Amino acid sequence: MEPKAETSHKLVFEKEGVYLHTNAKRSNQDTTIPGFIRIVERGGEPALEWSALEDEGRNAAAVFYTKKDGEGGVEDTNFDPGYEPDWAVISTVKRDRIREHPPVKETSQWSFSLPLSELYSLRRSRFSLGRNFLVFTSRGGHPLPPLHFHRGGTRELLRALQRYIILAPSPVDGRLFLAYPHDSGALSQSFDELHLFDDGSSDLVSRFIQDPYATTFGGFSKVTNFFRGALRPPDSPFHPRGPQDHHGPPSADDEPGFELITCGVELGPKPDVTRGQPLDKWEEFLDPEGRVKDPQQIKELVFRGGITPSLRKDVWKFLLGFYPWNSTVKEREDILRMKTDEYFRMKVQWKSVSEEQEMRNSLLRGYRSLIERDVSRTDRHNTFFSGNDNPGLTLLNDVLMTYCMFNFDLGYVQGMSDLLAPLLFVTQNEVESFWCLTGFMEMVHQNFEESQEAMKQQLLQLSLLMKALDPELLDYLDSQDSGSLCFCFRWLLIWFKREFSFEDILSLWEVLWTRLPCENFHLLMAASILESQRGEFIGSDHDFNTILKHINELTMKLDLQTVLRGAEANYLQLACCKELPVKVQEVIGLYVPPSPDDETSPESESHETQQLLSQSQAAATETSQSSNSTAAAAARPRPTYP
């Protein structure tokens, strides 16, 4: 916007819709405070200021931020986002350590003003639902409260900041930028010391000032065109030169080691795809001893058409690794007996904890609280889980509590109840649903890890797919600050559980469990859904908020078979491309980097069956020796997906 000249100060930049999310949900205060972010020159000194909307009309803050502590307690600087959306991913039961701030003068409860000369760093990141937020830190080491840009505007703010400072990448974190004054010598020296760039050219600073994002990521890491597209659209004003213009500073394309997924890949037309009939016979696929004669044929039939409801209980146990494909009927009876004993040994561990013990076990107490809360709202429309005293709810609770005993490292995380409910509905059995859940979690457990690295990786892979399949749509989404595709987070976290009806989810998951035609078929599904909304987005006046709203409103409005056909067509279209970039090939499983650990043996399944049976015999011996044995549960076999 145009600068406004006043007698005491000059307003250089202003953006509304910037919210401060406090941790006030533990008190009677508001948890989200709307306000303005500004860059203001006072006496020639630029400063970054934020003030609450309700504070407009008061004098602007003149000192570094603080928060009133009417109780005289210790300031909590580990700011909570202040809200817990349904898919905040990680529901932690650990308390962060509280740190103290030195006392500072306060002018308003939350408002702050920080001279840019005192700015040490900023971190640009996204919350789980896709909103950008920035965290600024002063040279004194004190972080300001995170500022969430509900209406976009982070790029505009960063461009305005570049008038006064230079933002250099941290050698530790690609999303962290260090603030420098406009001193080319100092900044170039810092890059030289870090050896982030190979050419050591003298125009590094001018390149960084022109395009901090592409230059930073170009040297800091080998990145894909997802970052190039998400952080610098092709029509960015930072890059006005044409493809034949070789004057001026080099672009990111000229950086050594800068891996690009260009939109110049020519894809053929999408093939027509038809779905098949569901698998409706089972016995004919078994040999006289009960072994599945051709597991691959079963998987192909399931992928093509799913499974009839009457056969799901049997086939799901194979798809989820509860039974090895080559096990006999007799071997499966022994496995079930062993797995039943193992399950109840783990269940009794948490059942036998007294209330007094639990009071001293905050971790278990936290898991129990989270599980009780989630179970009370999981698929209550389904008759199997409806009503207040429904035994289905008790089974949900018990299986999830037992899983905490099975996987201490992960425990319980919000969303796992959504994965269990369909399994329990189909198997109608506590033990079988538990072991099917462990097999399912083998596929998706990384989605629930606190680092969220797997989710970030999947969003990156989805962006790679979209860059190849529909670069125009991805560029449009990026122009609306939605290029990270974080609004797809819930889709990937629990495999579209909230997007389709309960019956559709049963059909969808059994298709995905086949791992055909590739393990990332769920990403191709997400791409299919996005492509189906192309007409809604391109040419519209959507912004980030309305895009997010539209995506959320797709719930229960998508046709599963149409989405599956589109996803398979996407795979075939990419697989037929002779010049498909390696990174995209990796996503859809057409290229697997060689690894000495990937060796497989035709005897692998037979070995797994024998391992299960040996464990069963060991467990039986242990039980006969001591009925009260508290020895550790037998080691769990890894599911096999031939």
C-alpha cells in the first residue's frame, strides 16, 4: 500500500487479519486476538509493530513485547497456537518447560514494537491447516508470540522488510532466516563460511535480495520445483527476464545441484479407466490346506473392484498382515491362539493399574483422557457405536488402550480411533481388530509421529505430482498462498476417513491396502480430487480462506468410484511418460534407489509363518510353566505385502 506520511512517523506497510494465538485457553482470556502488523519509521528508525484490533486509537507500542501477568506468576513463552482444530495432528500429553523473560515495560497486553536493527531472526512456517505464521526473535534471544496470517500477506511483509534488512538462511533450518543489515561484505562472508554455494560469485547478495527464497533453497538444499513453484511462481515480479535473456543475476535454474521438476514434461492424454466387480469368491482361491494360491491375483481383484461385505472379515486379515498369505488353516488357528494370548497379556497390563498408580503416571493418564474423548465422538452415527452404553465404544476404548501398551513410543494420537472403527465394525472381534490395527499402523504410523516429517514429505510428493499433472492448477493455488497444499493434510493423515461415507471408506481402504499400483496411490487420489475442482478454482476470486472452506465442504460430496478412476488414470498417464523426472518416478514407485537392505527371498513368507508358529509354541510353554508369568510379550512379526 502507499506509504502515509505523518509528523511523527511514516507508515511503510500495514496488513490486517494477522492474529496472535495465545495460550489463554487455560484462562478466561480470548485465545485468538485479531490485529494489524505494520512497518513504521519513527525518526528514521524502522520498526516492526503489531497491535490488537481493540487497541486501535491508543498509542502504538514503543517497547519490546510483554504480556501482563496479573497473578504475578512466571511468563509462559512457549506459546500454544491457542486453538485445537480437529486435526492438530499431535495431541501431546507432555508439558513444556516454562522459561522466564526479563521484566520489560508494557504498553498493552500483547502489542509489541521491535526496531528492525534488533531483529535477529524469523521463522516462516505453516500450521497443520495451512495458515502461514511467522515467529520473530530479537537479538536478546526473546521470541515474539507467533503471528498467524489468516488472510495471507507473509510474502508482502517479507518484501517490505527487504527494504531495510537482508534475510539469510540458517545453516541448521531451511525455514529459519537470520536478519542482516544491508552490508554486502558481511553477508557474503557469512555465506562463504557456510559453503552453501558452489560458485562463490560476487553477486550473491544481489541475487539473494532479488529472490531470497529461490536463492536460499538453491544453495541450502537440493530442492524440487515444488519449492521453486511454491516460493517463487513463474510470473513472480522478482524474475522479469525472459528465457532468452542471459543478462542480470543467474536464476535458481543456474544453481548447481538445484533439482527441478519442470512443467515442460509432455504427458499424453489421460486413459479411460474402468472399475471391476468386487471379489465375491474366496474358497476357490485356496489350496486343499487353505493356502492362498495366488496372492497377487487376489490383490489385483481387490484393487479393481473391492470386496463383497461378506468376505471382508476373511480377506482383510491377509491384506493387513494378521495372517501370512501362504499359511494353512491349521497354522492360522495356531496364530490366532497365540495372538489372542499376547493381546490379553498386554491388556491386563493397563487394566491392572490402580487409580493410585495412575495418579503418578501422567503419560498413561494422558493417553486415557485422549482416548476417552475421541471414542465418545467416533462414528457415533453408525449403529455399532451409537448410544451411550454401547459395547462397541468399550471395545474401541480397550483396543486403543492396549495399543498404547503395544507401542509405548507412539502411544495414542488423535485420529487413531478413526482408523480402528471400521476394523472393529468389520471383524466384530476385539483381538482381530487389534492386530489388524497394528498392520494398518505399519503403513501409516509415521503420519502420527510428533515431528510430522512424514506428513511434510507426503505434501511435498503431492506437490510434485501436481506439478507434473496440472502445473497451471498448482501455480494458481500458489498464487493464493495455497501452494503447499496443507488443506489436504487431513486427507493424507487418516486416508480420507472424513471425506467419504463409512461404507465408501471400507471399499477405499481395502483398495489402498493392496499397495497397487504403488504405495503412494493415496497421493494420486488426492491429486484426482484436486483436479476435479479445477473449474472451481481457476478463474475464480478465491483466496486462501475460501479455498480452505471449499475443500472442507467437499466432505461426503465426492464420488468414490470417480476419484478412484481418476487416480488410476493419473498413474497410467505418468507411467507412460518417457521423460518423467526421477523424483516423480520415485513417488509412484517406478524408480527405487538401490539398497542392499531391500533383498527379498521367495522363502520370506514361509519364514514368517514359521516364526509366528515358533512364537506360539514358546508362548504355550511359558504359560504351562507359570500361569502368573509377567514376562514380556512375544516379538511382533512385521506384516508382509508380496
